[in-house]
Amino acid sequence: MRDALGACNTVERVTARHSALPAASAEARVDADAEWWRSAVIYQVYPRSFADASGDGIGDLRGITRRLEHLADLGVDAIWLSPFYRSPQRDAGYDVADYCDVDPVFGDLADFDTLETRAHELGLRVIVDLVPNHSSTDHRWFQEALGSPAGSEERARYIFRDGRGDEGELPPNNWQSIFGGPAWTRTTDADGAPGQWYLHLFDATQADLDWSNPWVRERFVDILRFWLDRGVDGFRVDVAHGLVKQEGLPDYTPPEGSGSMGGGAFDDDITAAAPLPPYFAQDGVHDIYREWRRVLDEYDGHRMLVAEAWVEPLGRLAEWVRPDEMHQAFNFPYLETKWHAEGIREVVDSSLAIFGSVGAPSTWVLSNHDVVRHATRLALTAENPQGHGIGPSSPGQPVPELGLQRARAATALMLALPGSAYLYQGEELGLPEVVDLPDDEREDPTWFRTGGERYGRDGCRVPIPWEGFAPALGFSPTGESWLPQPAEWTAFARDAQSGVPGSTLELYRAALALRSEHALGLGTVEWIPGLGTDVVALQNRGVTVLANAGDAGVELLDGEVLLASGPVDDGVLPPDTTVWMRAD
Ligand code: TEU
């Protein structure tokens, strides 16, 4: 299945192996399924930490397949799988060494096919992760580049440059890696002499590809086709703002206090444009996505692209989802909005208006594998820039009960909004961030590249609990777990919550069922005035939604309560609580 260049083979590919969902009674369902992504709830599976069938302590594809029924039962529409490709796992699989094969730690391509088939049988669509900004330095493309002279075709796949200084001893520019430290690493020539430098916006084992080279563009079209032919329903595009770098690679110093994206932390003014770093949000990326869109449009089954683009303001992000580009983009300004009614109203309004102006649905997301879990984040009392993580010595230590209460309220609000919502594995259990991982267990390159100054993202990646009294809480039959699970997670296990009224799992199930019953994902937001500035009050398709982000109880409106994120008594909506009511 390889061509001479080590890319995915398009000639021998298995054509029309599967068409994406729907398989049965395809014709009848085509209309209902058209543009399914506009209102879908998409569940992120982080394969390392979801379920381990092999028993080595790292999750795998067979583990996921065995547990898929739980996700169908939860009521989500699709799953997005973080990378499971061949990789030395220096950045948990976001360092891809072969885009068209499965890493043995996760299984093989046959395991992927089985997973996909089972997911489709259960009515779940399957989105895979595409990592086009960089490859692993273990990738054959990079190894060939290293073994070829400066100026060769092989080196032109990546961003190799001569160093500055008399002997080329200084990096070509001052860019810093998003994980900390310089964004350039110097190579050594075959004769042992110091050679050129290569760019890596992330870890030194993640070399940036040169997207001005048509060869790179062709390879990624091959990769898209490889997975589309296997029947995937879409791609989550990693660092979708980073592929094109500004001509000349000028020096750049990020503003003080910016997040680890180096593009400036999203500030409270979500309409303010931060200065563009020369490596993010360059105009040239859009041509690439237009080409990809044309490829997807050749396929049946409404395949989709979702951009992971840390771009602000929202107006700029909307460029990624113009009608001939991607279908949707993660709404990180929403994720970064504090638990504060005014800010929430503003980001919801702007998102619906701005994405709507280009004909795209808004998305909503509160957690993923790169951010502090929202059951912890929403009650932090100190600033915590994205990617820095939280550990025992971080300022503003978590307040667990308050965090969970707010997380439940925030999720209940999110799932009432029109558009598409993304869930991150374990949030349906109310999992908090793990803040006390032993230092010698940490694996995030951020931790190593900052000399322990930033904890990084391991705390949101701890393997999830299935059964409270099984080895590794049901994650792995042998009790192995690549990151240690806290003892108190027994209480968060799925079996401890399933069928238990008031549990977080049952709240998610009920919200997803009602969201689907009322087709809230296809609705509209109409604000309800008069409930005070601390309450987010809206109506969507006959459902009244009230979220109290203040610190005092508020009198409830009359009507039947359909869903409550916490106890609601005596007609009062307590602080940090959301209810859905049947509008009279
Ligand atoms: O993340 C890209 C990104 O810009 C950030 O979310 C980044 O992870 C964070 O700021 C680092 O602290 C994507 C993936 O989601 C992430 O897991 C990968 O590490 C990264 O790309 C590199 O592939």
C-alpha cells in the first residue's frame, strides 16, 4: 500500500471499499443525513486513554470497538479519533511517521476497519485526525531529507535553512516552539560537521512541512483519499492555521502573557484582532483547504472537515469555513469564555452571527486533550494560559465541587445551543483535571521543553474509568495504565453513574436525548429579557433555557422543568445551575 515515496498509494487504493454512513436504505435517508454535521454532537476519543484491549496500559482500537455501544447509548452522533497512526509517540501520536498505517500500539488497519464498520452499524460517524503541519522526524520523508544535501528535492519537503552567524551557529530566526524552547534544531551532516537547521513549531521531533511545495500538497491529497476510500466521514485538521509561513520567515516576539499558541491568549474582547504571528493564519492556507474541499465533494455521504485553528477574532476564524473551504471550526473563543453570563451571551451572539454570515454552523466545545478539563477550569481562581496545565504548585488550585457544578451547568447550556457540539471523553463522567501526577510520570513534551515550568496537558489525558472495582478502573484488563488514575475515580466510573438519577452521566444522556427530540441543534437562539444580568436566558425551538452564572438564587419561570443540571427546589434556580423548561 505504499508508493515509491512512502506516501499513501492512490493507484492501488481500495476503491469504494465502504461508502460512509448511511449504508442501509441509503436513498431513503439521504435527505435526513445531508449536512449531518451542522447539528451533530461529536465525541472525541483519545485512543491512548479510552480503552485498552491488549493490556499494555495504552488504549487501542480494539478497546474502542468493544466500548462503542456505550457511546451510541450516550446519544452522540459521531466520534472523532485523535491520531492512531504510526508514530514514535513523542507527542502522543501528533508526531506521525506514516499517515496511512496504524501504529502497532493501537492495532492495525484491519482493526480500524472493524472499528469503523461497527461504529457505522451503531449509527455513529467516524472522523479521523489529520496532522498536516508537521510529520515526525522518523517519517521516511524526513529521514530521506536528512540524508540528502542542502538544496535537494528531499529537503524541500520541510523547512531547512542555513543558520545565521559566521558559522551558521545561530538559528535562522528567533521563533520559539509552542512547547517551549527554540523552534529550530540544527542537523549534523554525514561527515559529522554541523549542518542546516529545520523548523519545528512544536517538538523537535515534529518537523514542519513546507506547504509552498506542490509535492507536499499532492501527498496530502493522497492521504485524504486513502482514508476517504476507507469510509471515514471526515477529518479534524490539526493546527489548521499553521501550514503556511510568511515569506522570508521574519523574526517575531509574541505579546507578553500570550498562551502557548504564541498567537496571544484570547482576551475578553473576542472581537479584537491580535497581531498575526508570521507562522499562523497566513492567507495561503485557504487555497489548500479549497483543494481539499473539492476532493471531499467528490465522495458520497457528506464527508466533512473541521479546523483546529487557534485564530482570533471569530471574524477571522470564519474565513476557514467559507462555503468552499472547511465545514466547521472549533470555537475556542467559546471554550475560553469564563463562567460569566455577559461573556457567554456575547460569545454565543457573535458566534452565531459570524459563522452564520458565511453559511456555517457554529460549534461549541468546552474540553479537549489540550486544555484543562472544564470541571476544573471553570472554578480556577488564577489565570491559566492554555497549554500550561495545572499541577501541585500552580496558583489558584481547583475547587472540585464548584468546578463540577459549573461544568454540569455549562454543558447543559452548551447542549441547548444550535450548531454542533464537541465532547471530550470522560467529561460525561464529570472527570476533573488530574493535578497531582507524579513528575516522573509526565509525558507531555511541554513539561520537558520548559524544564518543568509548565505542567502541560497530561492532567486531562489520564485513562478514563469504566468500572469502579475492576483493574485500572476497567480501562485495561491487566491494571496497567500509562498515566496513573486517581483512587477517587472509583466514584466517577461509568458503572457507578449509569442509571443513577442525578449523576453526570445521566445528565448528559438526558440532555442529548432532549436535544435530539427537540432538534435543538437546528434551532435558533432568542434571548429572554428580564431575568437579570447574571442569568443566561434563551429560547430555542420551544425550550426555555436558563443558566444562572451569578452567586444568588433566581426565581424560576413557570413551566415544566425538562432538565436540570443540579437540584432545583421551591421555584428557585440556584447559582451555577442550568435548567431547560417547556416554554409555555
Ligand atoms: O494542537 C495545536 C495547538 O496549537 C495547541 O492546542 C497546542 O497543543 C497547545 O497550545 C500546546 O500547549 C494540536 C494538537 O491538538 C496537540 O495535541 C498537538 O500537540 C499539537 O497540535 C501538535 O500536533
